[in-house]
Amino acid sequence: MWGWPKIPAMFGLRWRAHSRGTAPSARPGAQVPRLAALGLLLALLPLPALAWTPHTEITMAKRAAEYAPRDLRRQIEKHPAALREGVLSAIENPQTGRALDAVLQEEVENAIQAIRRHKPFAEIVQRLGQVSHYVALANSPLAVGDGDPNEPRYARDWSRYVESAQERFQPTWYGDGRLIGGPEDLQALVARTFARARAGYPLLAAEYAHIDYGEGRQLFDDRSTAFALSALAYSHTISDTIGVLRYIWLRAGGGDFRQFPKLTPPASP
């Protein structure tokens, strides 16, 4: 259920002011080994690729997909393994040396073209998973911020902390600025996302300095700035992904009967 995060009112208002090939089929029993292998891979990936754990990214992608236009949502629901595969493949194959905004916009356009060319929906959904990964990176303070020489001491810990806390987040729908009508609107959304994430970077750095770079799962409580930052980044990632998925579908020729951004959650089964 969508709701407001339990964070100090002043902090919440401050951030609201800134807001505006065919997929491989999943084999039974392959899920746990795949994530275990990713655990080994994470130790070797560049820090921007470690902004979130695979579990957190998949969770955010699934949550955003629940609010996709009806026909697109139905296709994603038919191909859950493809969405997951898209997220994981993007994590495993980071596009180092390229600007994140350029990669994100390129992946969005690739997804649009895949729909227009009537590619199999398993392939399309996998591309949407890849898009979700890059939206998640754009929302991570550690992926887009820099300047703290101590960042390597807590970068991996933050991703683990977020995964441990995400069940306690109350995701919020931030509709402002997510009505994307064309490439210029997408570019503006990405720019605002970067600015918002960078603003959180020094705050997160200060939180880790305050706990002497200890383990966030043990030392951050749910009233901490670290929890608030993480909950907001989580919500903004989902909100941005909802807007981008809708843009991809409409740009490719699909429709959406709902009033946007006044979305309502799908009915409970």
C-alpha cells in the first residue's frame, strides 16, 4: 500500500520540493544459485553498480510494474523471469566508461523500438528490466554523487542496509514531473533525479561518519537520516520507473486509460 514514509516532516518537505534477444527461461531452482553467484560478482563490480543489491532492484522493478499501463502490466506479469533477467543482466554487465544518463536514454529508446517492431514480449520485458536498473542507479546517491574519500568504507554496506530495511519502507507515489511526453521530458526527469540523488550524498556520508563507518544494519534506527534517505531513494526509484514505463508504452503506440499522475494501486486479489 502506498503511503508516506515515517520521516521527520521537515526532511520530507525538503525532498518533495526537489521532486517532480528473447529472455532466457528461468530454470527451477536456479534463483538462489544465481543470486549466490551475484554475491561473488558484486565484490568485483565498480561501486556505481553496487548502488543497490540485486534483491532490492528486482523488488523495486516489480513494484513499479504493478502500476504500468494495464496491457503492459499484463505482459510483464506473464514474463516475470524476463523482468528479473533484465535487471540481473544489467547488473552483471555494467556499461563502464559511459555517462549514465546517455545509457538510460538509450535503453529507453531500445525498449520503445522493440515494442514498435513487435519483438517477443519476453525480450521486451527483459529490456524493461534493464531500464529499471538504470533508473535505480540514477536514484542512488552513491551512484551519482562523489567527493567523499571514505565512500569505499561504506558503499557496499549501504546497499546491504537498504535491503535489510526495505520491508519497513512505506513507498510513496511522487507523481510530480513523471508525466513524460517526449525525449526532452525524459532528459529533464533524469537531470532532476541526478540533482536529488547528489543532494543526498553528503548526508549519507555524514551518517556513516557518525557511526564511524560501522554496519548500518546494526547502528541505523528507523528515525535516522540514513533510513529517511534510503526510504526516499527507494520511493523515488519506483516513482521514476512508473513514469518511464508508461512513457515507453505510450511512445511505442500503446494506450493508458487512467488519469495520470493520479494513479491508484491495482485492486487487491
